[in-house]
Amino acid sequence: MQYRRLGRSGLYVSTLTLGTMTFGGKGFYAAAGTTDVEAAKRQVDIALDHGVNLLDTSNAYSDGAAEEMLGEVLEGRRDRTLIATKARLPVGPGPNDTGASRHHLIAQCEASLRRLRTDHIDLYQMHEWDGLTPLEETLEALDTLVRSGKVRYIGCSNYAGRHLMKALAVSEKHGFQRFISQQIYYSLQAREAEYELVPIALDEEVGILVWSPLAGGLLSGAYRRNQEGPEDGRLLAGWDEPPVRDEDALYDIIDMLVEIGEEHGVSAARVSLAWLMNRPGVASLVVGARKDEQLLDNLAAADLELTAEQTARLDALSDPPLIYPYWHHLKSGSDRLGTADLSLLGGRSYSQK
């Protein structure tokens, strides 16, 4: 296992993170998985044995049950791990049971600490953008949580580029704690993050944590063109993330993943994770699994090295189109491109727009 610095901080995280969205299996999240306490303990054991040091959860997963289970299985070994959790999504019917207000965030942090059986959260993340609460209020509340010792670092998730840049500017203006990470959806199936979020990560040193790096299982190799998917797959259970806008393009990518996997004697899932692990700005991939063998296969991606030619084949199939103003940057400004610009435009010519 490798460890990478998380954004502009001194914190190092494993390149693979154990996600716990399957823990509990209540309500909406039952479609993702129904991992019980015994299975959760096995998965945490496997992850720790393979060098994983970051465990990711949320107050919303299974109505708090995922946090409760994680706290239970970490009893006596909390100091071996970093815990990341989140707040912002609705957790009740009341008007203040959602959002990023001072009221909601402080109450939810304290509730998460109780469920996790710990005195601090290593990485506290805003699970979603809140366009109604002033950023000054949100960031001041997070700053208070850090200064009180309840939280060590803060991050965001699912922010647009303008949201993230505005948050960083507000933190700098007021001397508040700064987001060190952004947890985003990013995969071979959808590379829109490369337009703004990846360049911001490089420019502003905001580490990237990737959720659903296998596109909800689509890139595992279990879903093939003109074939039925696995009966226990989350997509057949009603999980609808991420959206698929070009099915033929998706299956072209899957076919290539299977082909490269056969060249290495490994799964398509392992190839997909290995490709993503080496994208600019990426610190760690959050992987979860319904079965132990899936988790073991995902963790093995840390040891897979793709050749430059194999990476190029995957890039060619999945490169996002250059929407405006990026095609214009490539056409007219390519003599003055920086590192962040090249994360999207590097290696392209205007004819490939």
C-alpha cells in the first residue's frame, strides 16, 4: 500500500480507503448493500491488514447505523485508523435536520462522535453543497469544531468548481480552517471532474478522494454488452448512481478493461482502479464491497502497474470532449499552459477536441 499527502496538510492517507455505505443496509442505502456487524468487522480487518488507514462513512448512511457499526468494530483499535465522516444530507423530517448551518453541523458532529465511540473525527466532510446557508456560517462552524478538538481536518464533497473556490476564498479571508480534500465522483465512465475539479485540486492543493471509482459496479467487468448483470448487483437492486448517458461508449470502455485485465491476468475492476489511482491530484479511492472477495480484489489494485500503452488505450476511449473554453485554450493558448491546465489538455491536439 502507498500513502499520499492529503491536500495542503501533513496528513497521509492510503491510496485505497474503505467505504462503509453498505454497512447497516437500512432504507435507501439497502440497495447499496446490507453488511451486518460480523461482515463489517471482517472487512475492516481485511482493510487494516492490507495497509488501509482511512475509513469513510457518513451520518446519513442507513440512518446512522453505518457509523454505529464502524464505532463498534473499531473498539480497542481506534488509534490504528483515520475516520472520515460527513454531514449535510437530511437526517430527519424537521426544517433544521438538513443543510450546512451552524445549528445542524455542530449537532450532527456531536451525534457522529457518539455513534463512532470516539472523541474526534479525523476528516469531517460536507456531503453536499448548501446554496442557502452562507459559507461564512458553515466555515465558521467547521472552524469552531476543529479548534474545539472534535475535528482534525475538514473537506467537502460534491461541490462544483465555483463552490469550492468560493469556500477556499472565504476561509482565506477570515482565517478559517481550509478544506484539505474534496470527495468526488470520478471514473473512466465519467471524467467531467477533469474540467474544473481536478485542476482546482492541483492549483489549490485540495486532495481528491474518489467515491464510486467503479461507477457503482459498472466497471467491475460483471456488466457486459448484451448480457444480464449479476443478480446481487446494486444496479438491479434499484441503485441509480451514476447515470449512464452513452451505453455504447460505456461498453467499449468495459471491453477494453476486460482486454487489459486478461493481459495481466487480473479483473477489469482492478484495471479500472489502477488507472484512476494514477490520475493527477488523486489521493485515495474509496472502495466498498458486498463480498469479502470483491474487497480483496479491489485492494489488490494497489499493486497493479499499467503500461503507458495500456493507459493510453483507456484514455483514448474515455477522454471527455473539450467543451468551451477548453478547446479555445488548446487552440489559442497552448503556449502558456500550466500544470493544472495540462491535466485536461496535455497530450491533445486541437484536431482531437
